[in-house]
Amino acid sequence: MSDPLVRSKRRFAGVAVSATAAAVALGTVLSVSTTANAASTLGASAAATGRYFGTAVAAYKLSDTVYSGVLDREFNMITPENEMKWDATEPSQGQFSFTSADQIVAHAQAHGQRTRGHALAWHQQQPGWVASLSGTALRNAMINHITGVATHYKGKIYAWDVVNEAFSDNGDGSRRQSNLQATGNDWIEVAFQTAHAADPGAKLCYNDYNTDGVNAKSTGVYNMVKDFKARGVPIDCVGFQSHINSASPVTSDYQANLQRFADLGVDVQITELDIAGSGTAQADTYARVVQACLAVARCTGITVWGIRDSDSWRSGDTPLLFDNNGNPKAAYTSTLNALNAGGSSSPPTTGPTTGPSTSPPTTGPPTTGPPTTAPPTTAPPTTAPPQGGCSASVSVNQWNGGFVATVTVTAGSSAVNGWTVGVTLPSGAAVTSSWSATGSGTSGSISYSNVSYNGSLAAGRNTQFGFQGTGTGPSATPSCTAR
Ligand code: 9MR
């Protein structure tokens, strides 16, 4: 395969990249033909269609010259992978810490890149002090947090993921039970209003996973966005994470789903794209995602969740565009080609906010191969619910030195009014914070009991809680005792 990076750069006539970006920032209608003038990087190719191409970035990797070399050559949007989350930016209540996130924003500004902020309010990666709060105290802490972070970055953020992952995987389109949800159903709109007050210039997004096709969860989000637009809650965009694997494939209604949200009058963005696999199958799936975005006028950009496979939160799935050495993979070439081919067919516009602007999807069924991996963050319970009682399963996101564990508690054939889950951590591991459950300790064998709002489960229904820590996360299936 020829290396697309060493082929001669073709003349890029018509519109300079910087002018394109400026035009988009001003909301100008743009129509660019790129067919004969393909650009040679992801960022330039996307910019030629009025869009951006971004990546998640870890601050501590910026000194790696291979990493920053690819970053600055290929990408024109950056999302801090962890550095803007609540645990990173407000480790003690009221004490903000922006060092690592500032480093990323400064890098972006110095290299002509924009920044997507991620994430102001989320049930995961909360600092330890949040666990002791509930009700008004937690609501006020959330408001203070959003105000503090969004004010610090005022004018520097293209779009904020204001609220992340607030819908459940129950299959009924309901809200996820969490400590934030327990402060009242209006917590999401309050988060958006607070962010808008702090930085009225940033686009404000709702971001979630497993919403990448038309399904119960995405319809739950859709109904919320529709309601927000009707009532004037300041929401500008919806992020579709698109962590793709065989269990979470690109479905045939992927584009139609983006379009139905766009038709509500919001921008749509692909925010955390990674696609498990390799070779042609992976390359073809990347191309399909790019084509879907390009076919939706209000799909304003694509962000991949890391640069090299080795940078991925699930590196074993080799889900990214560059190999461990920073060399472009087949998926890179297909992505670049799709960007270059697609720009002429669907010029984006930031003008009209209603009405479909593209034809319905014409793509076929998913082309990804047979199942090879478990779903990223959302593994449904793997144990069948017992008769009566409850069962629990755990999904662990492990990295070098730490982990996040998400536990799903499922009621059996009868309703339960409370539950206790037993988890065993390997020696050396220690929990630093937890959410949506009360733990009996921080190491060894820990019992987690429900909190006030998630103890009652109807027969067969589930809820989730989580914890994060240092060392190695739990591997055995947790026990579950119902009350
Ligand atoms: O990639 C992030 C990884 O480094 C963190 O350990 C993890 C902790 O929860 O979060 C990962 O990013 C997540 C993102 O913030 C929200 N959507 C799911 C992403 C993958 O887990």
C-alpha cells in the first residue's frame, strides 16, 4: 500500500484551509468542490468540506515527538481525553486545578487547532468529595463546578460536552440513575443553562454512547433534545461517541439517526470514534462513518478517540487510524479518501435549522466482521438474572496504574428493594472514589450497597454504579444479595 503521507501534495485550489475555518466560524454557507483538489491530511480534507477532524489528546504525551508530530500534521480539533473532567479540574471542593488542561489548550492555540471541552457533568470520574454530597448540596456543587470550568475557558472552547452519558442502557429510553439524576430530573437543563451563562460563545452539546443508530436510548436523547429546543434550553449540538465494535456496529440507520437530530435544529458531531478491527473491514467501516457525517449538512466534524492504536483506551482492539509507531493504517487511507470524495456532494451549512437537507441513507447493512470483542463501556449483564434475588456483572476499563469499574446490578424474577454487591480487589488495588453506591472500604473485599435512589428495581430491571481506583481492577463476577 502506498503511503499517503509521502505522496506528492496535490494542489489545493479554491479555498485556503484557514479561510475555510474562518468562514465556518462565521457561519458562512460554504460550497467547495474538492474532487479534483484533494487535500493530503485529515484536517485539511475535512476543512475543505467546512468540517473539522479531531482527536482526543493526553497532556502527558505532548512531549512525545512522534505523537505531537502526527497530531499537528493531521488534526485541527483537540479533545482533552481526561484533563477537563471533574476529578481533574476540581480535586477538592472549590479548588480548581487547570494545569494539564491548560497545557492542551495552549498547544491547540499554538498550532491553529480548536478545542472541544469534555466533560462538565458526568456520573463517572467525579472527585472523591462529591460522593458525600446529595440533594441541594450536590446540585450546587455541580453548578459551581460548571461555572468555574466554563468561565476559566471562556472564549477558548469550540464546543463543550456539557452533560455526558446521562441515559441508561435499559432499553426503555430512560435516564441513567446516578447521584446527579437524583438531584432532580432538571439537572441536565440546569447544567446547560449554567454553561451558557459562563460561556455564551461555546456550542453546548449532549454526548453519549450506544446512541449511534435509531434505538431506544437514542430516542430517549432525541425526545430530550426536542423538548429542550421547544422550551428554549440552550442546547446547540449532540455528540455521538461511536465506539464501534461487533457488539456496537455501525447500523444501516447511522446516517438517518444523525439526520433526525440535525432536523431538530442542533449540530451533530461524531465525538469519540474508534472502530475495533483491522485491515479492509476496519477501513471500510471508517469510510462509512465519514460518508454518513458528510451526507448530513449539520454534521460539523469527527473526532477519533486517540492517535495511535497504543494510545487507545482499548488498545487491544487496534481501533485507531495510526499504528503503534505512528504510521497510517489502511483505515487512515480510507478515511482520507472518504473525506476527499465526500466534500463535493454535501456542502455543509450552518444556516437553516429545520428541515431535512439530505436524501435518506443509501448505505447498506453493516460490513463489520463477526463478533470479536465485548462492547466498550456498556457490557450488558453477562449473567442471567436468577429466580428472585439479583445478579451483578462488572466491566473494567484498565489502564497502566488505574481503572474504572462499572457494575450492573440486575433484579431477578421479583422486584428488589435494596441490594448489596460484593467485589474483591487484587492486592495493591485501592478505590479512590465511587458513585451511585456506598462502599464498606477501599481495598480487598468490599461490599457496595445501593443509595437512596437506586435500591428499588422492578423484576428484570437493572441499575449501575461504579468506582475508580489505583492498581488493577476486579476481574471476578461480583456477588449480589437482594433485600
Ligand atoms: O479514554 C478515557 C480513559 O483514558 C479513561 O480512563 C476513561 C475513564 O472513564 O475515560 C475514557 O474516555 C471515555 C470518555 O471520557 C467518555 N466516553 C467513553 C470513553 C471511553 O471509556
